Amino acid sequence: MAGGHLLGGIIKWAQREEWREALAEALERHLGDACAENEVDFEELPELVGEHFVATLWGCAFEDFLTVEFDDGANIVDDYLKRRGWKETARIRDYLAALRRSVMSLYEVSDILPGQSFLARDLVRGGEPVRVSEVSATKAMRQWDRLAARLVTVGGKTIMGGGALRFEHRTATEVLDALAQLRRQAQEYIKNLAEEEGVAPQSAALGELLSGDASLAAAASLFTNIWLGALLDKVLGDAEPQLSNTDGDPLEFTIVRFPLAEGVSVVEIGDRLDDLPGLQPAGDQIWDWFDVGPVPSPAIQGVRYLSLNDSGATLHGSIELTGQTLTLRVNSIRRSDAGRLMLEQALPGLLGQAVTAPDVPDPASPGRPVTTGLSPEAEREIIWQTLDAHYRSVMDQPVAMIGNEAPREAVQTAEGRERVVAWLKYLENQSAAHPKGEPLADYDFTWLWQELGLLASRR
């Protein structure tokens, strides 16, 4: 990514009186709509989103400002190179001239060589992917990232401008939809104008106005406003989604302890629990408390905490008998009340007074990690096998992202294949977002592409 040091001279030039107001207007175009929608002032942005992101947004606006040709034909790059170009190196002059002619577009990232380059496929104008020389940004890129940037050719190499924004897949789709809408509006406007002027709508001149480059040049501020708006939505919204169990109760991990009544044997308690409906043995003197209930609807807000057994029964808690104490662990206050009542009714006269408390780690061993006892390699293999089984099952189930069709069915049509490819890229991109070395980050989706006959589209 070309750094600000290449633009140092022209950035100072932009502070001259004849350009200062125009630069301020460019910043307003690129940030104003998002700020107004979220009732945020420019001065608040560094504290809200961080100085790094503000600098990146400023870079996007400034690079767009370099392309603007005003009514009198004036352009800051032309002016700077004419009057101060002799002070710059040939490389910087070529870079400024390339930016002068550039447009921002949305690209799909693939075939990343960290510290060297990546492939960029233009999602707006189409065409074959191009190899972009890049050092620093490639170290943080993930396969199938969506990136808004200006790609320019300098010295025979395609490089990326300094103002680049990584979009989440959902926000990238919003950008593509907005660009398509702008293009439809422009087509309608030009068609009406042509009819008024008596010009054929399909003329070459009008076709040029509707070209990909022309529409992108006019819509540069759309990228920054949508990206900033999405970021402000996150920052200004709830810091964390609401967490609940399948009953809709807020997650509050709770423990209920019963002392056994005097003279009551552990064997008697165990025998009664073995016969209690809804309990299943889960180990030595351990029972899982299940109840069959509906799986939560995807329309429910927040995040649902769900655990099922093989028959579809919902896990409500666990019960353990240790020494002279019966312990119930659940994930909500309401379930602790229900579980306490269930045990008191099932074991009348056998239990002492219950004590309810938050379920927190043992203070005698703070920070002690919970482990499975397996090696990292064994854990990784189990997780990968679980993911294999999951995705093999999903291929024959309706998937909302591909129009509620099963992937195997959807790939039978050209439109369906496009949706499945987008779905697979989304899965792979989200998996790669996990820290390196984690099983999810290292999971290989190649078999899934091959199984669906789409390996040739994985580029």
C-alpha cells in the first residue's frame, strides 16, 4: 500500500487557500452522511473509532479529491505537477498521475502471498483477477476478503493506494446493491435527457457516461459513508449482543447445593436420580438434565445458548453427587428455581436446605484453564471431523444465504452456483478470521468445493 510519504508534497499543497475549501468539501462528501445519520460530529470520530481509521478515511477522501476536475477544468494534481513537479521523483510523479485517473472499486482478495502480493477481482466491473504488489497489508489479509481500494499501475506494477477499506461480506453486498441502484437511476436520467435533446440513448457518448469507470468515479463517497456507517453502528450500539438460553432467560450461570439429610446414603440418592424422568447418566454420579423443547427461531434477537442431545432434547443443566452434597448447575435463575423444585419433590426428606449462588471458578485455583485432557493435535482432529460431518449434512439442508435451497440442489443452476460460491467464500473468510493456529483458522474447505463441483470457481 502506497504510504502517505509519497503524497507529502501534494498534501501540503492542498492547504493552500485556493484548494483548502474544496478539500473540506471532499471530506464532507465522504464522511458527512454517515456522521449525520449517527448524530456524530467530525471531531468525535478519533475517540469513537480510533485515529487509525480516521486517517484511513481521510486518505480515501483525499485520493478522491485528487481526481476531481472542477468546472473551470482545474485539478490539484495538474496544478501541483505543473508548478512543483520538478521537486518530486519520477516515481512520485507517475504515482500522482495514476491516482489522478483512478477510481475506487470493490475487490475480492485471493491467492495471498504475505509480504508480497495478492490477487484482486473487481466485483463491480468484472474481468480476470489482477496481481497486486503489496507488502504490509497482505500480512493481515484473509482469503475472500472484500476490499475497497484504488489500484494503479506504476513502473509496470499494479499497486494499491493508501486509502483502502476492508468490508464485511454483508456490508460489501450493501455497497454493490447501492452501486447498482445508482446505475439504474443514472440510466433513467440519461434516457430522459436524451429524449429531451433528441439524442439516441444508445449513442457512444452516452454509453461512456454509463461506463463502469464513470459510475465509480461519481460514487467514490458511497464507499466511505457505508463503511463508516457500519463501523459507527457497531461502536454506538450495544457492546455485546444479549445472551440467553433457549427459554429466553438471560444467561446467569448458577449453582444450587443441597446437603444430604442426616443418615441418607449416597446410593439411595443415586438410585432415585437414575429413575427420575428427564435425567440421563453422564458419568460416575453425574446426570444431565434434559427437556424436549423447540429449537429457537432465527428471528429471535440476540444470541441463544443451545445444547442438544442426539434425540433433540434440550440440556437444562447437570447434577453431580459428591460426598454428602448434591449439586445442580444451570445457566439461568429460572432454571435454578425449576431444578431445585424438581429435586425437592423427587427427593422429599432426603435433602437439607438448598443454597443458591453464582457459578464462578474456584478461587483456590484462579485462572486455571479448563482442558479436555487431549493433546492439541487430538483436539484439532476431533474439531475438524466434527466440521466435516456438519458441512456434509448442511449440503442437503436449506441454507438461507443461498435462497433457502440445499447447496447440492442449488448448484444445478447457474444462478444457484453463484450463490453457493458466495456462501463458500463467506464460510472460508469467516473461518480464517480466527487466530492463526486455532482449528477453525486452519480448517481446509477444499473438499467442500470439490464435493459441490465448484473447485474451478475457487479463485
